[in-house]
Amino acid sequence: MKIAGMAASLALAAATGLIGAAPLQAQGEVEASSEAPAELKLWRLSCGDMPESPLYFYSDTMDYAGKTKDLPVSCYLIKHGDTYMMWDTGFGTEYIENPADGLIQITMERSLLDQLGDLGLTADEISILGISHNHGDHVGQAADFPGAKLLIGAADLEQMRTGEGLTLTQSDELAPWLDPASDAEGVTGDKDVFGDGSVVMLAMPGHTRGHHALLVRLPETGPVLLSGDQYHFTEQMETGGVPPFNWNRAETLASHERFVALAKNVGATIIIQHEPGDVGKLPAFPEAAE
């Protein structure tokens, strides 16, 4: 293709949405500023547990038949300057008093609001609510932050607004943002949340249509890559296991490839949000990684 033709094709693709957000920028490639970098901190909070979870749920090739594992449900608080962002909100607080005791067990000790109180914070101080995807173990306490701006994959947001093809989802938890008149932002492609490259939502479709992971570039700890549900536990990274309930198998595998390559290229610490062995990669709450 001639250069002029290629340029025209790219312009058309951008105009029609075939090209989403700008490519992920390397640290230091954001526009220079005379201001000092914003203070950046990251906390891991507990949002429930799934003890002795059957792992066959997480592979369509029977990789983990007969195996179980205790899977934590993790949420993350990010401080950027004076702004607080919550990443995922776990299960709903109903499990504190009424644990689920079926095939999937669900327990919870404390709510997000209770844990935020340990840091002297209230729900009103959380101004950004980033959700990796629209499944119930990631949106369960979202409604406790009705004043926050929601950031979620555009395809997941649209799916919840239309109600078409929903699985593993409690739409009521995102009810404050499902009105098209709300300021919820459906994210297409990658999103540099604060415009300085420090916190970036990464498009990783496959688990759901609009699934995202999150890259947090901490000044002392270094880059941290939060998985969403790109993987559920370490063995999935080793075997490439794809849950049969994922939206698209080919998209999942493509996102696996991107996730691993990106982590390697930026030197990120990978944190799989349901992996018990990764809980200790961040300081124990209420301490923060910096």
C-alpha cells in the first residue's frame, strides 16, 4: 500500500473507532511538566474469599480436574496526589453475615467502607471507581460509592445497560451509572487515567468483551500489573487455561500474550487478583506500596 493510501486508511480507522485509545506510553514519554510527580500509593484490600474453589471451572481443556484452591477476592485503593481511585469492589457485603456454602463457597470478614475507615477515608473521598469487568465478584460493593466516576470497558457498560447476554453479573450494583445520562465512562482501548502514565487501564478483552487490567507505576516499588480476571491463579499462566464461561477464547489467548509480554517489557510485578500467593506481593493492609 502506498504511504498516502495507508495514511488515509489509518485516518478512516481512527474516525470510525477501529483504532481506540493512543498506544500505551512508556514511562517518561508523557508530556513534560514542570510540576513534581503526584504522590502515588497502592493498597490491597480484602473483598471476600472463595475457599476450596473447584478449579475445573477455569479451564475448557480439563487442566485442573479434581483440584481445588482457596481463592481470595482482592480490591485495590490508589492514591494519586489528592485523588483516590478504587480498582474493583469484590463481592457484596451480604456475605459477611450470610456466607455462601454451595459448590462455590463465599466468605467475607469486612466491607470496603470499614477498611477505608482504618485509613481515615469515607466513600465520598473516592472520586474514581475503576472496574476491571462486570462480573459479580468485581462489582459487589460498587453501589457504596455513588459519587465516584465509573471507568469500565465500554462493551461491558453497554452490555449492562442493555441487559443482553449477561452472565455472572449483578447489574443492580452498578445501577447509579447505568442511566445513559450518568457521567460513567465506557473505556475503549487503553486509558491513561491521570494523564501522566502512572495509572493505565489496559484493554484485555476475552474474559468479558470489555475486560481491562491495570498498570500502576509506583516510584519505589516499580510497575505493578493487576490482572483483573485475565488470570485467576498462577497455574493458568503456566498452562494457558481458558475458563469455558469466558466471552471469547481467541480474544482471551491474545490478551494472555499481551499481558505476559507487557509485564516483561516494563519489568512489572504481576499480581493475579485471585491468587493467594500474590497477596503478599504488596504490604499487608493498612500499609501501602509506594
